[in-house]
Amino acid sequence: MTRRSANWFGARGRAGMTARSWLRNQGHDDEVFDGRPVIGIATTWSELAPCNAHQQRIAESVKRGVWQAGGFPLEFPNMALGETLVRPTAMLYRNLLAMQAEETIRANPLDAVVLLSGCDKTTPGLLMAASSVDLPAIMLTGGPMLNGKHRGRDIGSGTAVWQAEADLVAGRITEQECHVIEGCMSRSAGHCMTMGTASTMACIVEALGMQLPYAASWPAVDARRSVAAQRTGRRIVQMVDEDLKPSDLLTPAAFRNAIRANAAIGGSTNAVVHLIAIAKRLGVELDVDDFDRYTRDVPTLVNLMPSGEHLMEDFCYAGGLPAVLTELGELIDGSTVTVTGRSMAENIAGAEVHDRAVITSAAEPFQAVGTGTAVLRGSLAPDGAVVKQSAASPRLLQHTGRALVFEDVDEYYAVCRDDDLDVDADTVLVVRNAGPRGYPGMPEVANVPVPKKLQEQGIDDVVRISDGRMSGTAYGTVVLHVCPEAAAGGPLALVRTGDPIRLDVPARRLDLDVPEDELQRRRAEWQPPPNPHPRGYPRLYHEHVLQADQGADLDFLVGGSGSYVPRDGH
Ligand code: FES
Ligand code: MG
């Protein structure tokens, strides 16, 4: 069998000599060009992406496995996106990472690729890339940090920050104590150890069958993660001969398993946008309504922060994702093929729950069936909106109130602490222009805090509606991802302060109660905002980004181009 890499290394004359000679400056002997599988190891580490900064160590273990199995590993860097430092939002650059990684994989003499991710956007970014090239691929997420520990208590990434800020404002702790908490929260390598987007996406990758069983939950510093890395390296070499590609693994059934797993773990709403984007790279039909359809019968089994009490380290010791999938029984399609070369059912056979406080049974679930992500439609969201029911207040799930409209989050933050803000418990806060095009990049700003005036009255939640996203660690009755977004001319752009808005989650409705002729009038007056970005990637993004219900990918990146490259540069 002639491998793809042989087109480079097996070539005669100048082309082959060029491909081989320069690579030998790294000390490789001739043997690496004998036709063995060439394995790319795609990293996303950087000292600017703290959650992925330990990846070089993982890559070394992967390489060891590749060598053991008779492959030739070549590591290459990709755009490292860290949630905590990148502005205006790492989400703006997910598609750039995907584009850069796709082109790098295709342009080089690779037969397969190992994808090393971690922080939120690096997982979907690399999976989108690999799906569009469709060479054999396996992922290994970087693992969570050890549990945060402060004064004998577990504290979670993100969650502890919100808490400390509130405690500081209320005078319960000092500035100095906040600094102590900082260090206690992030005390080892790894990504967020709450069930935020990184842990959610890690579990989803495992449920999709794209990483080895249990790989989502080994802590970043656990020796067993290094073992998993080594196994990943050995496995990808075999996958080359089996020609096991993303398009073989990422089937509609695999996506259904991922959607159900997400509901069972109480995962982040961000998974909706990422999974749709990945599916569209493969031509798999997946729409926002599927997230409602396939989760209605799924209970939430995992008791992790932010909705629960525990953290990823506990989840690992309690049995990890295989235990959850086993507990879901018939809801999971065990026939899907996975990177192990075996079915999902074979992968999870024998998995057990070791701690019922962390992973509950389906019979006595942590949260009842039907409390997952709901997809709403109506005159305010013709193309859909999502709400995480488990994070919302039950009393607000059916609610009508008058809109108080803010053009953007900055406008809201400027007044949200005012004592004379015109709000009451029934007010519906509308914060628009936080969508893909509007912000740009659809940041996690939709969960704006409850106005101070209401907080002082003991009101801890109001309905908030936005075209933005919400952090996987956040809470509240927040309607997210309203489509089309305001900046694209969705009805959200036409709402005015005082308009009645009707939210009915049980009926899956979100409506703006304004007569049609009035809306027509407002629409006629509405002008699309000009592209505020004169140049560079933000300009390209603004011109081509799709709406959230389409995965917020760039329109010209949907689909794939395969791995074939017709011409050489020499
Ligand atoms: Fe990177 Fe949470 S900030 S995973
Ligand atoms: Mg995040």
C-alpha cells in the first residue's frame, strides 16, 4: 500500500531529496522514510494558553507510542486559544484555528494526525479542521486541573471567581484573601475542572468516539493521562492501515450519542454551536432542534459545578464518562464505531459507577428528565434560541414581561448598579449585539448580572435575552444564541423598551408581542450596521460568519476538501 506520505518521501529525484534532506537535520536516520506511517501531532500549546501549556509533555508520550507502533511522529504547533487572555473572545478565532490547522495538515506529508486540545475552543477548532481534511485522526484532550482547594473546601475554576467577587463586594472577604483564592483555584496543569466548556467538549469527544475511553477525565497531571497519550500514539498508527477517518466515526448516531452525553453530564450550551459546526464540515445533518429532540428523555446524572457540587477529579474517580454512558443504557447507541476500532458498547463494557454522589443512577438522577437545554422558537427567534433549564429559575420558565433594551453589554454595565434603574422583578433584560457578527465573535456575555436594585430586594434572577453565549460555568434564566442576531437584522434588533416579551419554555416559545404592522414599520427603518473592521481577519469574519444555529463557522469553510494536493512547489 502506498501511503500519502510516500508522495513526498518516496519521490525520486529532486522532490524526494528535498523532502528528506532538510528533515534529516533533526537527526533522523534513513529508516524513517521507509514507507512507515507519518503521524502529525497537532498541538495547541502556548504559554499564553495556560490550560494547554503542559501539552509538550503529552506530545512526548504520544510520540513514544507512535515510535513503538512503527510510525514516524512529527509534532507541529497550531494557534493556541486560551479563554482567559484572548480578546475580544477566543470564539472569534475558533474558525481561524480550524482554517490554519486544516491547511497545515493537508499541505504536509502526513498519513494521519493526533489532535491535542484542551481549552474550550481548541477542541472544536481541531476537530473541524481534521473533519475537513478527513485523514485518519484521533483526539486527546489535555485533562482537567486538580480540584481547587481552599481552606479545606473544593473550589472550581470560574465558579470560585464569581463567588469571590460577590464576597469581596459584600465585604465578606478582603482583597488579600482573593489573591490566596487565585492560587488555590489553579494549582496544577490542565483545563477548567468544573463542567464548563472544556470538560464538556472533552466528554463530547469521547462520546463521539474520537478519543480513547476515560481520556476525557484523567487529570492533566495523572500518570494515566501519559499512558493514555502513549496508547493514543500506538493506536493512530494502526488507524492508518485501517483507514479509519473522521467521516467513518462521526456519523449521525455518534452525534446523537454526544448530544445525549452532554445532557447527562449537565454540559455547556456552547456544545450546541460547536457540534453543529463540526457536523457541517462532514455534511452530517444536525440542527439546533436536534438538541431539544434528543435530550427530552435524558436525565442529568453528573453532579458537578456549576450546577452541582463536585469537580472533574471526583468525576474521574467516580468512573468517568464510560460509567455515565453505561448508566444511560438504551439511550446510547452502542453500535457506533470509535477510534479504538471497536464499538461504543465494547468500549464501555464493564464500566461502573464508584461514587453515587458524583454520578447518580438514571432511576434517581441528579436532575430529572427534561431539564436540559431547550430550543425555543417564535417571533423573537425565528431561527431558534437556547435556554439551559437546569440553570434557570423554575418560576421564570413561563414569564411575560416588559423589555428593557440595551444596545450592547457596555451600555448595560454602565447602569446596572444604578438605584433608579427602571426595573422590577418582571422586567425582561434584552442585551443585543453580542452575536457572531455584532460583537464580534459571539462572546460569553449574555449572563449579565441581575441589576443591583433588584438584588437588594432579594431578587436573584430575571429573564435575560441575548444573541450572545454564556460561560459553561454560569447561571440564571438566560435565553441565549437568539437567531438571527440583531446585527444580522433579526427581530431582536427591532425590540424597543416597553415591548411585551413572552417566554414559554414548556411550549418552547419566545415571542415579541408587537403587532405585525408595527414591526414592519420598524424593519423598514432598520439599517444594517456597516462592517466596523476595515481590514484583517475580523473583516473576513464579519463578512462570512454564519449564524449560531448554523454553527457560527465561516460560510466558505463548511464542508471539506479532502487530503489531496495536486501540485508540488519545487
Ligand atoms: Fe481554559 Fe477554562 S479557561 S478551559
Ligand atoms: Mg468559556
